[in-house]
Amino acid sequence: MSALIQELDALFEILDVCKEDLKTLLEIDHPPADLLERIDRERSTMEDIKYLIADLKAQIACKELHKYMMNEYTMTQQMKRMRV
């Protein structure tokens, strides 16, 4: 599971870099000729990363839910075996 969390952290770091790059593009004093294309590309990249973050969060949540359900199942099975 830690690999997924590390991947999630990496995506958040990449998203922060993209935000900084976009901020730089928006505040630039001498814009290049392809400024609008660069801004669009940066925004598109940010949306893609946000999608990947949401997908990864869903994977982590599913794994946690599966682990919880298996623990509950194990506990229920153990309780059924006990006799008073």
C-alpha cells in the first residue's frame, strides 16, 4: 500500500510544479509567441494529473475497504466458532 501512497505524493508534487509553471506563465513580463498554447498545455496537464490523483485515491480507498471487510469477515468467523 505504501507504493500507492508514494505515487500519490509524487503526483501531488508534480501538480504543485505545474501550478507554479502556470503561475509563471501568467505573470511573465515578456510573453513568448506561443504563450496561449503553453497555458492551455499546462492546464491540460494539470487536469490529467488531477484525474490520476482521483483514480489513485479511489484505488487506495478500495484496498482499505477490502482490508476492513476481510477483518470483519475473519472476526465474524471466529465468533461463530466460539461456543459458550
